[in-house]
Amino acid sequence: MGALQRLLLFGGVSLRGCVGACTPIRGSRLLVCRRQLSGAESETLKQRRTQIMSRGLPKQKPIEGVKQVIVVASGKGGVGKSTTAVNLALALAANDSSKAIGLLDVDVYGPSIPKMMNLKGSPELSQSNLMRPLLNYGIACMSMGFLVEETAPVVWRGLMVMSAIEKLLRQVDWGQLDYLVVDMPPGTGDVQLSVSQNIPISGAVIVSTPQDIALMDAHKGAEMFRKVHVPVLGLVQNMSVFQCPNCKRKTHIFGADGARKLARTLNLDVLGDVPLHLNIREASDTGQPIVFSQPESDEAKAYLRIATEVVRRLPPPPE
């Protein structure tokens, strides 16, 4: 069967021999058939639709050894999602030292966790041929950044990306974790759907600045998780305010309380506000996240409060 013939198959019904009016598409030789399907053909289509719908979503399988998964997401890039994910993981550990925490970076195209967590090198393999996470600051970490050169772009199509995500989800020896924090890529595409549909997620944290442009995409991100039945724990309003280090005057560079307005629209809570502060940026760039390097600072305390709110909203872990 030629390519054109395959294109002319719709739902198992061939349109090559259609009777009735057919219209060329923009001068091409491909025709669109306007005739009504017969009763038998319509029934065939209905049966096929029922068959496809009955398959449902992929069956979720927990990650071995992981009690609860928390995803940190944003609709828009550049809003501080990875910084939030890193400091949330550290804050969860700081708030309760008895808990084992992991950090998974599934942002295949732009992995940030290796730099922010000051980690380099390739994962070792266990006896069962699973990758062992790299460890720093008491957090077990896995990222695509450990598997490719630091400056090498990941130029992959969808199927290769999905294969990489599958490996990051299923071929890592996490040991026993109470919480696995997942740093998602921005947007609402294949990776987000793949992660959401393949593993049980205890809750999603949406990160946004107060800016209207970022909030539009944050809204879409929250709705996506709702569509795939992932509980949205709340919003983090990042870069909420800038305070001049000299005169102490506060300026809302990205607007004031935008995330709070969105939270009300979505019937969600704001988990906390994180200011736009030089210390946070410098700590992230040097691989010493602020919750670890400056735990008594106001900025670190903001993340500690967010971690408390996240845990408070999580469902009980499965037995």
C-alpha cells in the first residue's frame, strides 16, 4: 500500500472509491470525501472507538522503593522551577531528618540539577544493572545531565525522549525513599503526560512568578494535572518581591499577588512566596543551594515553610 493510500484510510474505511463530491486540498492530489458513511461503516468506526477507549490510560506502576512522588512543574520556563525543586528537596530533609529524599530531573533538554547540586560524573550500575543515583547534601539525585556531556545539546525526537524518561523512571536504584521530588520540564507536553500516566503521583506543585504571562501558562499546567487526576497541592509564587539591599525599598518587579489571584480562580492555596534575591541566584549557580548554605536566612526559611505546607497536603503514603 502506498503512502497516499494509507493517508486515505480513515478509521479502517477506505475513501479511495468514494462516491459524491470530493474536494482537492489546496491544489494537492489528496481528496477529502464528502459522502456520508453507510450504516455498516459507521458501526465499524463506533466499534473501533469503543475498543480504543476501553484500553484507557497506561497502568500506573509505582517506582520501586519510593513511597511518595512530588512533581514540581511550571507552564513557563525561567520562573525558578528547578531552584524550587532543589530547595524543596533539601527543605523536606531539613524539616525531618528521618526522611530519605530523592531528586529526579526529567527536564531532558535542559537539565539543571547537576549544577545546582554540585554533582558531576556518571552513575554506577548496581548488580541488577540499575543506575545508582549520585549523592550530595544527603539527597539522592538522578538527571539526564549525568548521562550526556555538560555542553552537549540533546537533539532528540519524541520517541527517544520517551525512551529516556522510561529509563529515568524505571532503571534507577533509589533504595528506600520517603519522598521523590521530580523536576519536570516546563510546559504540558509528552514528558509531563508520560510521567503523570506511568507512575502514581502524590501531588504537584506549580511554580510561577506573579507576572500575567507566566500565570497564563501556570493555569494550563494546573489544569493538565487535573485532567490526568494528579492532585495539585498548590502554587509557589516565586520572585514575588525585590528588596533593595541599600534602601530596603520593596519593588514588585513582576507584579503583586498574581499567583494568589490565580490560586483563588483554581480554588487552590499558595504554598508560599519566595523573594527575588541575589543570594538565591548565587547559591544556585555555585552549587550550594540556599537551604543548605544559608539555612537561617529569610530566603531559606521561605522554602522550609513551603516544604511544611507540601507535606501537610500530601495524602497518606501507601502501606
